[in-house]
Amino acid sequence: QKEVEQNSGPLSVPEGAIASLNCTYSDRVSQSFFWYRQYSGKSPELIMSIYSNGDKEDGRFTAQLNKASQYVSLLIRDSQPSDSATYLCAVKTGGSYIPTFGRGTSLIVHP
Amino acid sequence: EADIYQTPRYLVIGTGKKITLECSQTMGHDKMYWYQQDPGMELHLIHYSYGVNSTEKGDLSSESTVSRIRTEHFPLTLESARPSHTSQYLCASTDLAGNTGELFFGEGSRLTVL
């Protein structure tokens, strides 16, 4: 059974701080990793994808992948109240067309 | 911006009614998915399709059925709705030509069965 684990939170950070969201996965052959943001009552939207070990930066967002330790993380710098949402981690193996989603971490950025 | 559309966005119906949730995408994606999500809870895959005339059940058992007669259209049907079917239904699609696996989601259909 493929598993993707996330702390459900909520993670509460002050405005301007760095928010760190973590995700671990069980399937060692996983090849593609995604972070989706889901606002309350809305559908998920992709914010980051990462496929190789290391860091990938996009604006205030940095995804970090460590395949040896089987974890992927998302850093949000200069957190804003508008970043308050649930962040879903998703993992996909090369031979599958179906990503496995974690339960999501609720992030609250307070002014 | 993803072009995937779901209708209706909100639906309130009585028990025993037949309903169809529509999902259409204009991106030419071959893979399409239906997820069910209760408020504050995780996504559950209930159906998926790899192309025309291809449909499979997902991880979560569902009394709904789907069809894929056209690439762009992936409707979900409940023959006899019950209160336990009350949930949000999310349609998604992907083009795995590049093997990226990034899903594009529609805005969802929120179903309430009284």
C-alpha cells in the first residue's frame, strides 16, 4: 500500500516567517512529487513539482526532495495571510498514471 | 490556466433522484479522474479513465458510474442518490505525454442529498 504522510496541522506561523511543510512517502520507486494548494471550499491547484533530488525554487516557494530519506518538503518564505490554505503532497511512480495524495497540512498565517 | 469545467457547481436534491455531474476539458487530455472529498478531509479517487471507452474504479468504493465516450467529456452518474452521497466531487485531468503527472482540477460539484 503506497502511503504519503503529512502532519495535518494546523501549522501556524506569523506573517513574514518561513513556513515549512513536510511529507514522507513509502514507495521507493516514486519519481514525481507535487505540492498542491487548496483553499477552503475550493479545488486543489498545483504550485510546485519536483522530480530530482535537491531544491527547486519558484518565487517564494522552494520544494526540497531527498529520495534517500523519502521525504519532500515545501518552504514558503515571507509567508502572507493569503498563503493560509491546506497544502497537499502528491507522489507518483513512473509506471502509474495515478498520483497518491497525502491528507494535507493546514497552514495558518496570522498577521 | 487549466480549462476543465464542472457543472453543476452546487446541487441540492432529494433522496432517490438520479443525478449526473458533468466534467469537460478542452485541453485534449487523455487521462481523467473523479475524486470525492468531504470538508476538511482527504481526496479519495473514485473513478479514472485513460482514454475513450476506458473506465476504472478507484481506491474508494462508490455507487456512482462513469462513462468516457468522448475524450473531452467524463460524466459521473448516481442512479439513486442518498444522503451518504453528500460530498464534493472533483474532476481532474492530465496529459502524461511528458510523464509529468500534474493534475488540473475543475472547480468541483458540491452535492447535497436531503
